[in-house]
Amino acid sequence: MARNGWWLILAPFFLVACESSYSDSSTAQESPTLAENTSPALTSEPQVVVNRDYPVRYEVKDGHIRYRYSGLQEGFEDVYFTQYGMVEIKFTKTKRPNPFKKADELIDLTTLMHDSAIYVVDNLTKNARRLDNALLYETALQSPSLDLNEVAEDMFRARGGSIVDTQTIAGVPAEKWVIKEANSQEWRWKGILMKTIVDLPRNMVKVEAIEIDTVSPLPEGIFDLPTDVNVQEGTSMKQWMEDLSKPIERKQYFDLQGNPISRDSFRRIK
């Protein structure tokens, strides 16, 4: 599971890079305005092991992050999250060179992770795909406290990764991980990816947080998908990474629906 789990941790960012069919468009999305001086308070208090009956990705319940893409793709992405990162929506507007055209390829995506599904909406075509994301919840079982950040760090170490420094990114102290086996570097704060650099054979991907706000209320209805999209069933994350045909059954146990998920429910799925 460790090898596949590694890609599960990275998958939300690289869903953008895997999309292959977009039409040219110059439609722009206004950038939300962050509240001034809203960088989270820094603390040196020791970490306390928490026993919980629902999974978490971050140590912060709600927030908004703005990322800048550079390298293979250039542009910006706004991310809003709640439920400690288990519900998250991304608005991605980037461009990348198209080897078959002189013009750049435009990418305009809305990606919603909610319950046991990921919805990837191509805003240029109004088509959407639904991906089964139940594997994320299964992966949380590798942590005694259902902490996906703890799982991610264990995976980094298993692949020869280590923390080499702490740097301030967007006003917060992010731990710098170097994972030599994956040719990547990551800066993380409270489980939140603040910056990543992945070396590719002919290029690189760099994603860096330039603003973070964990204080201001989230916009009302921010996690609602557009109503004018054509949603089609896609593959599951497990099939995508492992090429397995067996579906994950009884996914309803993974759905948050506003309520914590019990550890017993997780075990009944296995």
C-alpha cells in the first residue's frame, strides 16, 4: 500500500497534469481577496497524539490557499478546504505548452473532493468526471489516529525522505522534505502542502503557496459544483493507480455527510 499511497497523497495536484482534452479559452477568474494579516499564529507547543474516529488531512479545520504554478504549467490555483481537509475544492487556471500547436494549452478546472468521490470539472467544455476516492479513507487506517499527514510522512521516510530545513512560506514555518527516490522536494505546514518541486525528465513542476488564510469565514456555497455540467462516471483512484478492476464496495460508509465516521465503519469495509 505504501507505494500506491504515495501517489494518493500527490494525486490531487497531478490530476491537473493528467487532463488531456481542453479547448482554447481566455476566460479569466477573479482572484478572491484574502483578509489582511491572517497568517495563522505560530506555536512551539509539542504535538499531542489525538485519538479520533474520523480521518483528517490537516491540523487546520478551514482555510483558503492561493498557489502559483511554474515550470511545466504556469498559472494560479485557489484551494478552499473544511473538515480538516477532507472536503476541498480547487479552482485551477493554468497553461502549458502544446507540442502539437503553436498556442499554449489552457487549463480551467474545478476539482471537488467530497465524501468518497473526486469531481473533476473542465470549465471549458462543461464536462465532468467522477472518480472514486474511497482509497483515501482506507489509507487513513495506516495511522492509529486516522491522520493522513502522519501516513504521508511515513511514506516519505520509506522512500528515503527526510526533513532538512524549515523555511517560511506565505508567512508560516514549513518543513522542507527531500524525497530523493521521487526526485521531489516538499514544504509542509500542519499537513498542508505549501510548496513542491518535482523534477521531470525534460522539465519540472513547481507549485508554491503565495497566500494562506485560516481565519476568514469561507464563502457561502463554495463547495457547490456548477449546475450546468455533464457529470460522467470515471474510474476509481484505486483503479487509476493500481489498474484493478474490482470495485470498492459499500462506499457509503466513507461518506461524511456532515457526521464523523466511526473506526468500526472503516473496519467493516476491509
